[in-house]
Amino acid sequence: MKKLAKHALYVSSSLAALCWSSVLFAQGAVEKVAETPGSDLVVQETAGKENLFEMILLGGWVMIPLGLCSLVTLTLLLEREIMLRKVKVIPDSFWHGMKDILAGGKANLDKAFEYCVNSKTPIGDVLKVGVEKWKKGRKAADVERSVEDAASREVSKMARTLRGFKIVAGISPLLGLLGTVYGMIVTFQAVAVATDSLGQDKAAKLAHGIYQAMVTTAAGLTIAIPTLLIYYYMNRRVDAFADEIEVVCTDFIDEYQEANK
């Protein structure tokens, strides 16, 4: 499944490069049209009738990092959906197999250690630490402390993989606001140098410029809100896994105390 996740990341990156190269090409074409005589009339007549792709172009260069933010969110979501599954973190059959091995006492500790390593799961990495302490004949308190520390580290690792969502959710609105500010600056600058003879056309240009500038803010919020919801959803899943790991660790300590009476 790790190979699948890497493949998905590669495909997403390739699609990102392809999509945004197309956007830049189209944006260049739009700019050329705007330089031709009478283009202002066309823009004014079509204002408010743009499709989604045309609205993206209206946002300017800031839409490029915003688009990358959306692709990062989609890629992270796909990768985390693959890796944060029960079968990858704490399989249902893991503890049953582990318990059967531990029932043999110290004679089976080497087998238990290999069982944990071969599982290649966070719960296996946690109990592996406990088995090592058990092999050394440590007291129950030491074994329990070691297992709890290992569980805390594994849960922290899973939580850290979600930071990308939080970063995107924080950056996207700021990028949208930045695009709006730049757009407003350009708009007011253009209106300021325009001649008074424009009359009502001057107000129309101002309104259209503000309309274009607000596109980036809307895009930033459109990306940030779902990303933040995804972050909390994934974080809740990590919390659920933490609870299950705690239960298995408690059962492991009970099994240790039962075998060493």
C-alpha cells in the first residue's frame, strides 16, 4: 500500500504540473486578447457570465499557489485515507495472534518479538518495546511505562502527518487576501490615472476590478474550509486509534502480570 500511496503522489504531482501549465497558457491567451482594440468592451459585456475556468483566470497569479494548495490537500487526503486504516494501524487479528503467542510465557518471547516486527504496524512497534523489556526480566511497572511511552510516540507520529492539512487551511485564506489586496491596488491605480472624461465608464472599470480582486478571497476560503474539516476528521480518527492502542496495551500488561505470577 505504501507503493500505492507513492504512486498516487506521483500521479497527483504530474496532474498538477499539467493542469497549471494549461492554465498559464490560457491566461497568456487572455492577456493577448485584452491587448487588442475593443477588448475592454468585450470584458464589460461578459462580466458576471464567466464559467469556473474563466473565474480562475481572473484571479491572476495568486490562483497558482492556491491551486497547488488544493492539490496538496487532495494528495494528503488520498495518502492518509490509505495509511490511516484499521488494517494498517491496529488489525483486528493482531492481538488475538499475539495473545496466543504470549500464552507460552518466556519461551515464546522471541517469537512474539518477530510477530510484532513482521506486522509492520504502529501497534506492533508499541508492543515490541514491551516484549523487549519482558525478555530482560523488568518489573511490571517498567514494562508498563515503556509501553505507554512507545504508544505516545506512535500516536504523535500519526498526528504529525496531519500537519499538512492545517498548514494549507491557514495559508489559503492569506493567499486569497493577498491576491485581493494586489488586485485592489492595481484597480485603484488604473482608475486614478484614468481621465475624467471616462465618466460612468470609470465607475464600471472600478466595479469590474473589485469583482476580479474578490475572486482570490473566495477561492482561498473555498479551499481552506473543506481542508480544515478534513483535518478535524482525520484527527478524530487518530484519537480513535489512540484509544484502541491503549486498550491493547492494557491487555498486554495484564498478560505479562498473569504470566509472571
